[in-house]
Amino acid sequence: MSEWVNLKAADGHELSAYVAKPVGEPIGALVVIQEIFGVNPSIQHVADSYAKEGFLAIAPAIFDRFERGLELTYGEDDMKRAFELYGKLDPAVQLLDVAAAFKHVKAAGKKVGVLGYCYGGLLTWLSTTRAKALQIQPDAGVGYYAGGIGKVAAEEPVCPVALHFGADDDHIGSDQVNAVRNAHPEVEIFLYEGVGHAFANPDRPSYNAEAAKLADERSLAFLKKHLG
């Protein structure tokens, strides 16, 4: 079952969030953080998929600060719009929206993890490293192709983290991956040969079914281990 709910961030901003509920008692909760295309059908599908696995999943609409209800596709025009919005994003602000979503599902009394893609992958990492300032306590974090993570690799996560990268990602160099690996040998880093950015999104041309399946299996096992 899914629904849209309204949240209020710590700075007073009101935003919407997509919530997918499992059948029966959830085994844990999960904040799903979008790419730069809004809480579109792709992200809703991720939330729905984890709900089917027993998680209470919530995807905060971080673009509500610019335009409410924005769900972009991956066509040329929407891609241009997405990158225009990307230039307006500030992780310190978007983390307030993530924290609001976290607190909403934390009320269910379960352990809570954070999972995100691309920009959402970066916010996932920052959610685990800046948790104290956000007044949240994640129990696990999973990031897919987290762009820009190399700049904040030295920050210390408060919980177990797993990261997925395509070896041929032209947005994220090996220097960023190695920065995390060198700073945090305890972080589980998975590198997928022969695939590029957004390899786990079936709605994008870069999708690689084999790598996506393996990454998703690893993510599910990781989250069940730390949240279940």
C-alpha cells in the first residue's frame, strides 16, 4: 500500500513524501532518496520494492523547495531541467528534508536505514556522517553512484555503509572511490566492471540488468542484516 504524506522540516519548510507500506509489521524502515529527477515513478518503484520485502519506505520530495510534485523523466527536456535544479541544490538544506522523512518513519519504532541514488547517494553518505547535527541516528546506509563523495570522504559515518559504483562511471572517478576506501576500509564498496553511471535504474539507457540485480541483492542483504 502506498500514499503521499506531508512533512515539515526543521526549518519550517513543508514537503511531500511518498510512503510505501509492507503487508503486516515492518521489519525495518528505509528513507529512499531520489536522483535529480524528483520522486518519479523510478523512485516510487524502489520504495514499493522494499515495501514488498517488508520495509516501511519513504521517499521525501526534496524538489518541493523549488516546485511541488515535480516528477521528471529521462528525456532531453527533462534532463536539462534536472541539471538546472541540480545547480540549486545545497546538501545542508536537502538533509533537513531527509531528516524529516527519517523522523516520520522512526515513529514506527523500527531501525531506520537510508538509501539513495546519484545525488541521493551523496545525501545518504552525509546522512550517516552528519547524523548528530540532524538529530537522527541511522542504522545503515546504502549509496548508489554517489557523485561528489570524494570531497567528503573523510567524514565519519555513525553506522555501517555500503556503496555501489560503476567502474566506467564518467561522473565519478576512481579517485573518489579510492578516497572513501582509504579513509574508511570498513565501508563495503562494490565496484561493477563494464558499467557506468545510473546502471541500476531500468528506466535509463545506462541500465545494466546483471549489475543492477547483483547490487540490489547485496543492498537487500545488507539492509536486512542491519535493520531486520
